[in-house]
Amino acid sequence: MKQRPTPSFPSNQSTVNRPDGNASDLVARWQAGDVDAFADLYRRHAARIFALTCRMSGSTDAGEDLMQEVFLQAHRKIHGFKGDSAIGTWLYRLAINHCLDFVRSRQVKMAKATDSLDRDDATAPAAAHDSPVERIDLERAIRLLPPGCREAFVLHDVEGYEHREIAQMLGIAEGTSKSQVFKARLKLRAVLA
């Protein structure tokens, strides 16, 4: 829930009487080295970036680490931000690229098992449609998907990318992306049934 900015009362911070500003003002201040502007943009975008990193990594712990790395990378690259897109779009694209790098490095380190979802703890009782419990069950079920299926599913069904884009991002064939999404949907239905 967004709160309206309160009328300006002096604070005890070094940024007294500075207006909250819109995103472009915050970006300009961030580029000028204003740590408070970075903190404000972090607060505005961290939840969305965290949701993405958790879904892509399949783990809350890895998601937290990836989110922090994304914002560190953004801090290092902010001077390259030209404003051709919204700052949220730029941060989100950095996050997707960072997650894909994470996925690729993990793929090199271990062989992917895309056909198994043999976990006894994956079954949970069905909940009412759109209830918080059902959303938690869905998130848990997504984390249980094999990495290849999870990545394609999140990019396609959650983030809205086309199969050709996913194929380019993940370095796979377009048909493989379609197959992974199809398998993910089947496994999710089985787990959530």
C-alpha cells in the first residue's frame, strides 16, 4: 500500500528539506552519489526484484543473495543508465540477466534433472481459490520444479516472455522452452491437485 508523502517537516538527517521527488529526480541524485536516493529506489523496487530472484533460483536464500547482488551491480552501473526506459524496467532487466547468469553457472556445475519431481513433501492439501495458502502452495510447488522447467515456466507464465525470447535468454531451442513450460504445468497440476 502506497502512502502519500507527508508535508515537509525537517528531519534530523543531512537531507533536510529535500523533496521526495519523482523517479527521475531520484536517479539523478543516485548518479550524483546520494545514498538516500539509492535507498529510496531500493525500497520502491526490492519486493519485485526479490520475487523474481526467488522464483528464478527456486530458493528464498538464493533469492536474497541474488537480489543483493542485483542492487550492488545496479549501484556500480548507475552511471551507464541513460533514462531510455524507466528505472524499474532497467533494474528488472539487470535482475533477469543476473538470474540467467546464475542459472547458467549452476547448469555448468551440475547436470539438470528435468524429469523428476520425486519429493514426498511436495503434496499439500488443496486450498480455496486465490487464498493466501494457495499462493504459498503455488510458490512452494514452483520451487520444487526441476531447474529447467522452473526457469522456462517463470519466464513464460509469470514474467510474460515469448518462447523465442526465453530460448535466447537460456541458450536453448524454442521447442525446448515450450516443452519445459508444458512439463512444468503438468507437474504443478499434479502437485497442487
